[in-house]
Amino acid sequence: MHPAPSLILFTVLSGIGFGLLVWLGLGLSAPVGLAAFILFGLGYGLAGAGLIAAAFHLGHPERALKAFTQWRSSWLSREAVLATATMAVMAPHAASSAFAATPLPLFGWLGAALALVTIFATAMIYTQIKAVPRWHHWSTPPVFVLAALAGGAMLAAQTTLAHFLMLALAAAMVAHWIAGDKRFAQSGSTTGTATGLASLGRVRLLEPPHSGRNYLLREMVHVVGRKHAHKLRLIALGFGAIFPALLLMLPASYGTIALALIVHLTGMTAQRWLFFAEAEHVVGLYYGKR
Amino acid sequence: MTTLPTTTQKKLGLVIDLDTCVGCHACVISCKGWNTENYGAPLSDLDAYGGEPEGTFLNRVHTFEVTRDTAPPMVVHFPKSCLHCDNAPCVTVCPTGASYKRQEDGIVLVNESACIGCGLCAWACPYGAREMDGAEKVMKKCTLCVDRIYNENLPEIDREPACVRTCPAGARHFGDFADPDSNVSKLTRERGGFDLMPEQGTAPVNKYLPPRGRDTLDMPDLASMCDPAPENAKGFLGWLDRALERL
């Protein structure tokens, strides 16, 4: 799949933003006054920036409000509804913490639950797609949820919690890669089933339907760049989870958390890039490519 | 609403005969022609006169080669368009309700004025049946020529999808799969029509007919008849052979 920068930004930024809102809502770190203003501002800012980045991916962003209507069937619509609901429900808690120095736990807890479900819904947008076998697996949501919770805990200065969540994230990434590498074969889709000609013999593409590019090839048959997959996995694992986990063992300070954050975001960008670039869509079978 | 109907009154769709298709791409062109001038946004071309032309098409013809162990290889031309699946994954993922499957005839359509161009439906389709138009930025797909098949301004003979109407080989058939006596149901039954990628669970309505077995000639092994030149050639050729041998 094509690793669109807008989608990488969306999933990384809104993930960590909603992750921060989970911990702020639960009251694990209960800042008041200016600290609350900055932290809630950061949570809302990151979550909002991610959603705006996602809007850049749309062909017709002016119709984006329609995306709130189909929550009964569509995970993308659910994500939009849940993200908005999280921000609305968390708002009294955030405002009261920042301006009246009184957290409102009820709004906080409800907002935290909604934020967690929002992150899960983001993951399900990809997990639901059966035509991309690497994504269509239980190992996909844990990567999204743990990345958001670990990054959020780090921003909330919950260093011990963040440390263990980073280690869990590392395990989730590895599990997703190991499972993912077998998924295409497990899906059972081959050029033989795609054409229905498997019973006659071995099937291969003789002539593609068009000599140029098209939307399908650009969007779903992304073969360039996979050759560095192994190195990028190491960068994603090291920078995204292991190094931040080690940095979080140092005495907490703004410096170490800022450094851990930069390292983590770099690693997660690599992880998300790979998440798209490595994912093979079964439509590639019709083009003799994957 | 992008939830799928549990049943549809009709199941309109195509039967594509892989035995008969000659790979002429006439269906591709007639589809593009009709659907550029009629329902919805035109199917744009980008860089049409430049070095890297590309365009939006609702139907494309791939060509595959089947290598067989005991027979010569077989070339199969393979037209591919929307299969109007009963369990269409493209419909349920749509966040705006722009994608829908019609209860009355089972056609999967896009309401282009509600499409935000997110592309998720194209990702969800295992067959590559949907393409985002490069100019209009809305999702385009086969409409089964919904503006032809019910169009009383057209002569009755033309009230079928443009690809079916134009096919010079008679490789494309249009009909109602819900009716067991329709032409398409009969063809599917008699010729062993099959689904593409059944393991994807999409329950496609369109069916493909397999290539028929090819004729085999009962003839001797030609290679054995091509003996090398006889050992003891006589006359001029024999002399030439011996002379060349000595060189």
C-alpha cells in the first residue's frame, strides 16, 4: 500500500494525542492550572493535528461532515464520531482542571474510555480490510493502541508506566511483523484463485491491461522501498520502543522526556511507513506484482 | 446507509466467458465512452498526450497464460470490472453513505455528490474494481450501465450494459441471477461458472466461465520423423559430407 505522509502523520500524531488524553482523563497525572493547560493543550493539539492531516488525504474535504453518518457499518465513520465525542466529553474536565484547578473525574473517565476506543477504531480502519492480509489480523490493533498509550504516558510524565508500555509495544511490533510475514500465504489468495484458472495449470500474467500507471497500481501495489524493510524494522523497534524505554529508566527530567519523545516519534514514523509500504493488497495478483 | 441489504429482489450481473473472449478491449472502450458521456463525473484521462498517459477505467482486460503439464500453454484474456458482490466490502467501509447496494436489483453504486474521496472502498475491494478519478477526486466504478438498462429512450436491444452490447465475440452476458431460468443462470449452471477469489468472502454476483478444453489431434510424434541426415549418403551430397567431415 502507498505510504501517504498524511496517513502516517494522522495515525502517529492523533494516536499519541489520544493516548495522552487517556492518562489525563484517568487522572493518573492530574495537573491543574498552567500545567493542565499545557498538557491538555498538547493532547488536543496532537489529536486535532492528526485529524486535520487525515483530511488532507481526502479528495473532497469540504464534504467531510458526511463522514459522521455511517457509524453503524464503517470503522472510519466510527473513528470520526468517537474522536469528536472524546474531545467534547473531555472538554469540561480539561477546562475545569486548567482554569478552576478542579478536575472533574466523571468527564475525565468517560473521556478516557472514549479516547481508548478512538485509538482502537483507528486501528480497525486498517484491520478490517481483508484484501490486505497483513493488516487483517488480531496483531494490528495492539500496535496502534500500545503505541498511543506508551507515547501518551511518556508525555504525561508517567515514566514507569511508559517504560513498561514501551516494552509491550516492542513485543507487539515484533508479533505484528512475524504474523504479518505469513499472512498473504495464509489468506489463500493466489493468481490461480484471482483468475479462477488454478485447476487448469500454473497461471501468470502475460500482458497487463494497460502499459501506463493507474490509480490501483499507485495506491495499492507499492513495491519500491521494501528492500530496506529489514533495516527500517530495526529502526522502528529501536527508536520507537527500546531506546525510549531505556531513556525512561533515567531520572525523569524535561530533557530526557523530550529526547525520548523525539526518538519515539522518529521510530513510530518508520513503523507506520513500513506498516503501509510492506502491506500487500491482493489486487496485485491481477498485475503479476505484490 | 452503507449497511448491505440482506437480500435483493433481483441480482443483476454479468457472465464473462473466458473461452470466447478474444481480448480485443472493445468492452473497455465502449465502457469508457458511455460512462464518460452519461451517469456521473466523466472518466478523466491525465497527461493524455504526454509521456505518461493514464486514465480512469471501469473495466480492464488482463491477459494471463496458463502453463499446463500435459498440454500446450493456454492464453486467457480476462476482462475485469465490478462483480456487484452480495457481501460487498467496499460498501460497508464507506464513512459517508456514498457507496450503496441497491435492494431492488443488487447493483453497487456510488452517490458521487456524497463521496469524500477517501479511497477506503478501493482498498477494501480485492478485485481492484474501483478507481478514484484523477480529475474529479470521486470514486468511480461500474454502474452496470444503470442509465442504459432501464432507459426507455433507447431501443430495447440497447438496454444492456455497453460492454455487453459491444462485445463482438459474444463473451459477455447480462441478466438476473436471482431468476434460475435467466440466460446468465443457465450459462453459469451449464458451463460451471465460478467466483473470483471466493476465499475473500465477497460472494460476487458476476460469474466467469472457464475456457473449454482444447481439441487434441491424434497424430504421431513429429519430432521422431525428423531424422538426422542418413549416415551413408551417396553421390554429390555424400562426397560433400565426407569432404566437410575431413576439414
